[in-house]
Amino acid sequence: MHVPDPLLHQLLDSWPVAHLTSITPAGRPHVVPIVYCRDGDSLYSPIDGKTKRGGPLQREANINANPTVALLLDHYDRDWELLWWVRLDGEATLCQPARDHAAMLRSSLLDRYQQYRKPGLLPAEPIYLRITWRQVSGWAQQDLHATLQRAALSGVTR
């Protein structure tokens, strides 16, 4: 079902987590949860300072080999009348934005995720995963627009 841009932007600006699917160089799907902020019709997810196993993240290698990605925002509930999902299909690139843009992204991430206020978690000049979408699809057990409006409002306080 169609998700109008204003409603999509409202949901993206409030929902705290999404699931990124990329394709490994071997052609297998790779799904990870991500945090992000939106700037226009792009989402930015930082490669942050959380503990990693060492070396580049799998999603970085995947995107360098194949930029095609899907991003899923969803809600599960025992009451199946409340189920919904929105999927964005598009491309991702790794980038290091210019100073002014980087400062705006940093501010947005600090506002959205209090955890990033912990020293060292958000590097001074992080590399970002920039996701742009070309197709959006969605589904809800009930009226999609009303369900996503409620989700956008509830996502702010999650």
C-alpha cells in the first residue's frame, strides 16, 4: 500500500529503530538493526563507537560490493489488529559528510538517542551509512494511514 511522503517522514523521524538488509558479497541476505536520523529523503546511520569484533562491519563490506538495500520499520503485538510494517527499497553508500552537514546529523542523533551522549560512543567524525529509497511499501492489519499516524506518535516516546 502507498505511504504518503509526509506520513513516511513523520514515522521515520519518530520510530527509534529499523532493520537494514544488505547483500553479502556471496549473495546472502544480512539483516541488522540500526539507529538513524533523516535529512530530506535520506537516512543516515553512523558507524559508531560501540564494541565491534574488529575490522569493518559486515554491512560496510556488503554495501561496498552491492549498494542495494531494504530497510524495514515494523511493530509486532500480541493483538494482531495492531500489526504493521513499512519497507523502503533503495541504495546505501558510505560517506563522511561536510562539516556543517555532519554537525547537523550529530545534533539530530544526540536529540534522538540519549545514549550517544556517553563519551566515545559517537566519534567526532563518524562515517555514515547514507540510505536513499526509490520505493516504499507498507501494510497494516487495520487502516494503514491511521495505524502509521498512531505509530509515529508512539515512536517519539519509545
